[in-house]
Amino acid sequence: MKSLFKTTLLVISLSMLLNTSQVFAADANKKFDNEDQRSAYALGASLDRYIYNSLMQQKSIGINLDRQQLLAGVQDAFINKSKISDQEIETTLKALEKKYKLQPR
């Protein structure tokens, strides 16, 4: 289950990476109203670096995910309207993990 969590975290991270540039580009010149906003932004920027590195690692071993579907999955899950059940999510992520383990390193 721990490795399933890691896979899920990586997939979520990837989706955030794909959407981050669009969100931040719109507010590129915005100043922060308070320190909490600055801290949240700094955390997001740090997360983006981690996500980017994870994306490059996945790509280097031949795991390429459809960006549009990845984003759609995150958006749907965020509003509790997932197109697949929790069981299907778990089964699919286990298959992805298995595929990952079979990739030459």
C-alpha cells in the first residue's frame, strides 16, 4: 500500500505541474497581501520543482502519461465527480506501479 501511495502522490504531483504554469502565469505580477500568501506561493514553487524532477524521471524510464486525462482526473476528483470508482483507481495504479517496476533502470 505504501508504494501505491507513492504512485498516487507522483501522479497528483504531475498533474499539478501541468497546471501550475497556467495558474501562476495569470498572476505573475501580483503582490502578496500577507505572509501567509507568500508562504503558500513559496510552497507551491518548491512543489513545482519536485514535480518537474519527478516528471523527468518518469519520462526517462519510458512512462508517459496523457496530460489532458491526468488533469481531468485531478479536476474531477477534486469536485467528487470521478469517472471511475475507488476500486478502479486502486487497480489502475497497481498496474502502473507494476509497469514501473518492469521498466529497465
